[in-house]
Amino acid sequence: MALLARRSGVSTPTIKHYIREHLLPGPVIRTSRNMAYYDARIVARIQAIKTLQAEQFLPLRVIGELLEPAPSASLRADARSQRRTLRALVPAVTPDHTVERRRRTDVIRTSGVSRGELTKLEHAGVLELLGEGATAGYAGPDLDTIDLLAEIRRLGYGEVFPITIGAVYLEAVGRLLAVEIEMFRQHALHASLPAPLPDVARQAVRFGERLVVALRSKLLPAVLERLAAPPPKRV
């Protein structure tokens, strides 16, 4: 399995997890407790699974439904059609930003965010650096993120809301997106809709944002109260 991990670029524990989730077949031949031979075709399947996880935030159960039976790495015909439909919705849910692009050097000079911090945010996937050299910079939602971080620093909340929390939020939002996309895939793509699908997608984004705000407002006081409550007395 170590060789399979090297060829696919995925760790051995991850491959074992895929096997347990029935996304991958077991070994074709097992010669001993520590030696087994796998179908070479599953290397491409492992990479396809990892790509669907990383780029589309899809849970393993959904990935199993989209892929043809193992060892194939191809999407089922109906899944390819569905994927094209979802991809066509990207313009509908992409924020309407101006074509503003801010150079990285200007961001460092004006935002109070250091070069090292920007690099960490880039490595974490929070920001995407566009271009190379002196003209490299940021655009779109990344500028909103940078402006927010600059405001946090300017108002003196850097210790309360450190820049590193961006990666934590990114991971949490990614998990939420996986749920939202799965619900949309199950319901909106197979239902009689009140409007064209792009309009439904835009409304779904707005509804989801409002629901997150409402539920956080509901849960936060209760969570703080539980944290502040004295521990139960030992009998």
C-alpha cells in the first residue's frame, strides 16, 4: 500500500479509509500480512476522489454515487451532466466585484498585514495570489478578506480575532458548503422550481447566509451561558 500511496499522492491511512467507505476495492492478491497487490487503475480513482473532495467539498458518500464502479476513475454519465449543470451556475453565485486588483506590495504597505502573514494565508488557501513578481496581487473576495483583516487591526482587535483564524473559518465554511451543495444537488436539480435555476441558486446563497446569521444569534448566548455555568458538584 505504501507504493500505492506514493503513486497517488495520498497517505496510506486515507487510502485505508477509502477502502472502508467502499470507494476502493481491496487488494487483488494478498501474499502475506504486510504484502498485497492492488489494481493499478485505482491510482487514478484515488486522485479523482481527492480532487472531488478538495475542489467541490463533496462528502465521500456523494463521491461514491458520482463515480462509476471501481476501479474506474470516471464520473457516471448522469453525474457528468449534473456536474456540467452545477458548473454553469458559477457565474450566478459569483459575487459581483469590480475588476479592482491590488498589488501585494500595496496591501503590505496599507493594510497592516505583513508579508509573512499573507504568505501563511496563501498557503492555507484563504487568499490566492494572482500573477508573479512586482505586479502580483489580489482581487475579488480576497480583497474583502484583506480589508476586513485590516479593519480588525486598525480597531485594535488583532489579539481577539487573529489573522490565523481565517484558516479555521475556511475549513468550517467548506464543511457547510458541502452540506449546502449536497442539499441543492438532491432537491433543486430534481424539483419543479419557481424560477430559472441560476435565480434559484442566487436565492439559495442569500437564504443560506441569512440562516447562518439567525442560527448563530440563537446559539451564541446559549453556548456562552453553558461555558459560564459552574461545574456540577460532585456527590
